[in-house]
Amino acid sequence: SAVISQKPSRDICQRGTSLTIQCQVDSQVTMMFWYRQQPGQSLTLIATANQGSEATYESGFVIDKFPISRPNLTFSTLTVSNMSPEDSSIYLCSVDDGVLTDTQYFGPGTRLTVL
Amino acid sequence: QKEVEQNSGPLSVPEGAIASLNCTYSDRGSQSFFWYRQYSGKSPELIMFIYSNGDKEDGRFTAQLNKASQYVSLLIRDSQPSDSATYLCAAKDSGGYQKVTFGIGTKLQVIP
């Protein structure tokens, strides 16, 4: 399976600021996914990022709040903009194997606390 | 709205027993199903995937799929305290879009 890294692993931010989360994969992948996991909740898909095209956002998530970049087949960023305490969550990057097992593998996550 | 339903638990089993985790899904067209284990403070880790009706075994884990009943289960034999975690059931949506819908997860506690 792909090895996925995320930076930062955690951060504490002030209300109104923005944070960019980086996701790096050790192999080329077509699709990358960004999830949010709020305390005690399951995973909620924010958007799907394909290289060379605009990200596809799920209902309830908008590009102005969560802009995503996908400059190549091994890297993506998610920005959480104009943060509020409600954005405190774990943000997870995921990639789809797509070839062998058609499964998704997750990065270690970024734990964000907004004060 | 496609859904994957799980009992959030906690499910408590004694060490050495069989833990049975269940989920149902709403998208009848789903073809791929997954079980992830998530330890507290960690990201989900894939345990098993299953595509065909019936059982699939991998070590102490057995995944079971019944598409007619839209039901997926995970059996953990000889449960160990290290199996204590939240187990997420997931189903990949039908159609070309590769979206995966996750259940809320069942918290498993294995009591020594």
C-alpha cells in the first residue's frame, strides 16, 4: 500500500486564521481524498482531488472555506480558511489504491484545535 | 443519502472470545466493502476488504457479506486486549465516482 505523510501532525490556531495541511504520497496516485473526523464522529468526506482538475466538493463544503491544490500525482494541500472553533477536528488525507485492491489508505492525520 | 449504519457500542468481550461486529448499508449498488480499525488518536487502518457474497478469512479476522440483506460483518476470533479499538465499516458507492461512505464505527473493548 502507499505510504502517506501529512504535515503538520497537529496545530493550535487562532480564530480567523488559515492553516494549510500538506499530504505527500510515496507513489503516483490518481485520486486523493480529504476527510474530516470530528470528536466522536466518523469520517466525513470534504472533497476529492484529481491532478489537473478542480477538486470535487461534497455537500456542505465549499471551495472558499476549504481550498485544495493538487499540483502533481504525489502531493495535495488542504487549506482551512477563516477558522472557527467548529473547525477543530482531525483532517485526514487518503488515497485510492485503484489498482490492486480498490481500497483507500489514510495518512496519519492532522489534529487541529482552533481557539 | 447513502448510509452505512453501525452500532456505536461499546461492545465488550472477554479475552479469547469471538467479537462480532455488524453493519448495514443503504446503497444496493455498492460492490466493495471495507473494515478499518482505528485506535484512539490514530488514523484508520485497513483490516479487510470484501467484494463477494460469503466469507473471507484473514488470520483471526473473518469478513462476511450478504448483498441480498445489505449486511456486512466482521468476526474477530481469540480476541486480544490489543484488538480494543473502534472498527469502521465502509462501502464504496456504486457508479464511477470512487466515494466511500463510512459508518460511525463500533467501539470494541476486550476485557483481560
